[in-house]
Amino acid sequence: MNKFKFYFILSITTISLFSCSKDETATVVPPVAYSVQYETDIKVIEDYLNTYYLNMDLTDPNFADKDVVITKIPVGGTQPSLMSYSTATTTYPRLLSRIVLLHDVSYKLYYLVLREGVGLSPCNVDGVLASYSGDYLKSIAATTTTDASISATKFEEVKFPQSFFELPGTITGWGETFPKFKTGTYEPNKDGTITYKDYGAGVMFIPSGLAYYNTGSNSIPSYSPLVFSFKLYEIKRLDYDRNDGATFLSPDGIPSYLEDIDGDGYVYDFRNTVRYPTTPTTNPDDTDKDGIPDFLDVDDDGDNYTTKLEITNPATGLVYPFASIPDCSGNFTNPARIKKHLDKACH
């Protein structure tokens, strides 16, 4: 585009912007309160769980490898609903749930385990290589001739993922669900492809408050509960570190999953956010209790020596766990000592 065309278009645009009538007003609709919307979402999700079934051959020992097909139970049908798997304790499929505390709401996050997996579980700040298929749910009101129902509309499907999804950059529901599953095994093929086996496979049912909420996304309407079936092939350990929760600094050399001190698979930052109805006074994943969780703290033990320095032996350049012999003397001023909370020999 030449300069004349550019300035001509810019002028027309400017005139259009400022020629609108001053009497015209825009109506801004505030978002629905999270607690109010959650009550709607959980009803939609549980209605879906009670009226849809797994349209798959569950007698096949490899059913978890198949594409998940979920179908509405027909009138008079006797198929076991998705909710019926909540009573399973030793067999799969198994419907489980966990409480996610966010927005001053205790979200109930359902997830259906088709197979747990046999490998490693990701932390909620790791990367995952996963195939998935996503549907959004919608409540359809009853009419004079039809009953109320729940519809499911597919909006996306990725069968052959080419890159890892970093969980902190995805919707909250993903980061809260994937740590409940494990990877499997894999074998390289002669044609350069990889065959994955025994990986974690399941379905997650996400309230809109843990997804896109009032903004929606592309073809997903606002306030839509989401359903994702998925297969977890591989994980990538990531290393997040920030000195104040806002300014990015270089990683400290400790993958974030190793900074999950209580080992629950999740690390959170309680600062500047109302994550819990009553925010804990201390973070279980904060070694020096300075308010900055270890996975975002460049000096985890608060001794004024960066973690990156402490896990490196200046003489050899090696990094933990090969850096040096652990120093359990409590001498925090020695730059060569290994970070206390990773110093297994000191516990």
C-alpha cells in the first residue's frame, strides 16, 4: 500500500470515528458474578453427566486407546450414564472430582478416568503433549412438545499434537486436571513416527469460570461449560521464576515440579489474587515464607544468594544434584551450598 492510500484511509477512518452523534451511547453489560454463574454451570454439567453415556465398547481391553464417543441416552434407553461411573472404585471408567478454589467459589471439577497411565504426572506448571477433542455445553429450555435438555457442540479437535501446551498458558481447568493423569510408554517406528502406549486418557468437565467465562473464544459462546476428552502422551518439565510475580527473570535451574514442596502436583501464587475464600497465611510451597512461592522465587531460602548460584558448584560448573557434597551445617552464607529444601541428605 503506498503512502497516499494509507493517509486517505486513515483520514476517512478518523472522520468516521468523530462524526458519530454525541447522543449515541453504548450499553456495557457487567459480567455475571462467578458464584451465580457457577450454580448454572454445575447444573448443566451434572445434567449432562446424567443424560449422556460412553458410546464405546468397554469390554475391549484397549478401549482407552479409542476416540471417545459420548452420546445422549435416548428416551427409554438403559445405557449407563457418565454419572454412574462415580461409584466405580477399582475399575475403569471412573468418574472423580476435585474442588478448585478460585474467585471465592469452590468449583467442583469432574473428570472421567479411562486410564490413569503408567508414567509420570505433570505439575500444573509443566507442559503437556496431548491430543484432545473439545465440546461446549448448552442448556436448551423445554417447549410445549419437548423436554429441557443439554446439547454438546464440538468446537475443536487435535488428534496429532505437534507441540507441547504449557499449562500456565491454557485454561485453568486443564492445569487442574492433567496432574491427575500420567504419561505412558513409547516406541519409535522405522518411518520416524512414535507409537504411544498405556498413556493417561480421560474426559474433563469444566465450569466456565475455569475456562473462558464471559469472553468466550472463537466459536465458543460466553459462559459455556466445556468438555474435553484427551490422551496424555508426554510431559515437559518447565522452570518458571519471577522475583516479584511480574518481572520475568532467568530460570533458577530447578524445574518447577521440584519446587512443589508438599508434593501434591500443584503450585500456586497467593499474592494479588483472591484464589481462596480465605487465603492461607502461608504457602506450603514457599520455603522462606516471604510470600513468593519457590517456583516464582529466585532466592527460595531467603539467604540473599540466588538459587541458581547455590545449586552450582563454582569449581566444576555442575548443577544439582551433581554440584557438590550436600552441606547440612546450616551455613546459609556459603555460595556453594545446595539449596536447603532440595538437600535430601539434610532431612
